[in-house]
Amino acid sequence: MTPADRQPRPPLRIAVLASGRGSNLLAILDAIAAGILDATVAGVFSDKSRAPVLERARSAGLDAHALVPREFPNRLEFDAAMFDAIEQTAPDLVVCAGYMRLISEPQVTRMAGRMVNIHPSLLPAFKGLHTHQQALDAGVAHHGASVHFVTPELDGGPVIAQARVPVMPGDDAEVLSARVLEREHPLLVAVLRAFAAGRIALEDGRVTFDGMAIHAPLQLGLDNALTPAPHPAA
Ligand code: GRF
């Protein structure tokens, strides 16, 4: 009888929450098809009935659901209905990828440790929208993307991993966002691979990697693997 921690793990069941074009969903599906991510997408959910991500999901044969906020009396009831629908798919992890709504506290609490978001900045810098223009306006030398656990604070949860890109002279928001998006996809896949292997958890508000609380976000290397951030110089 193999020890419990070495028994084969079932594929990670992922529910994707998105409002837009769905390139992160495609990155997940491509990684599954390539055999580098042991997961299944149990469902794709959106607040926009015409979001391209839903069409992409349906084309991939996935269950795709849109819940329309104006059909609910208020935000709390919309969010409760959305997450009731998500829970129906029994996900291990909910991935917010371009979901353009703040999720209300009761649902965030319900999903604590089981919901992550990918955000196109090196958090805690540049929360909210138009992150690439914020980075350009701030004149930073590096920018990038973060995957973090979702908490009630917008883009404020414990950061799991980051991918960094240089800001180049002459960059505008469009060019910079494309450079960041190119690294978002392997970043998200690397984080999901780590979840699928049972290597990441949220414990007492801290991200643990292989059972150890991390002192800084994991870093995505050029080999698209995650490595612990170097300890600050003693
Ligand atoms: C990504 O840039 C993500 O970081 C942000 O919204 C965008 C979603 O892109 N939250 P897509 O819909 O996955 O292509």
C-alpha cells in the first residue's frame, strides 16, 4: 500500500471565471492537451453572455455558463448564484482570468484557499485596471503578472507566483501588455501544475510551497518552472 502522499492524485478539477477573450483559458486547455497539466476544466463561467471566452469553451466541448447581473436583485445574490453554479461542478480550484467583477465577501470566504486570480502587474504594485499604463506612468524598469489567492480586497490576496518582464524604451501600453500576456500563460500553467501536484496551499493567510511558507512570490524562470524567490541579501 503506497503512502497516501504518494498515491496517484486525480486530475485537478478547475472552474474558470472570465469576462473576456479567454486566452488564459486556451493556455490551460493547450497545457492539458500537451500533457503538461494534469487537470480538467470542469466548467467556464462568465458574467457576460457574449464573452468570447464562452464561445472558446463551447468549441472545446466544455460546459459554459453565463449569469447576467441585471437578472439578479443585487450583487450579493448574483455572486451567490454564480458560486452555487460553480460549486455544482465540484472544482478543486476556481481560476479568475479576466473576471471583471469584485467578488463579494461571502463567496470569497466560501472559496478561501480554493480561488486564485491572475493579474497583469507585479503586485502589490498597480492594482486595479490599466496596469500597463500605470507601470509606464510610474517609469518602472520591470513589470509583469501575478497569480494570487483571492481575498475580499481587490487584487490584494497573498501572491503565489510572478513573472517579470522588462519595460523597454518606447513601450506603449499595447506593446507592454502583449509582452506581459506572453508570460501570463506559462505563469498560470506553472501555478496550476503546482496545485495539481499538491504543492501549493493557503495556510493561516500565508502561501505554502511544499509545506513551507514562502517569504516572497515564487518566480517563473525562462524554463517556465517556478522557483522560490532568492532570499534578500543578508
Ligand atoms: C489577462 O491579462 C489577465 O491578467 C487580466 O485579464 C486578462 C484576461 O485575458 N486579469 P484573457 O481573457 O484570459 O485573454
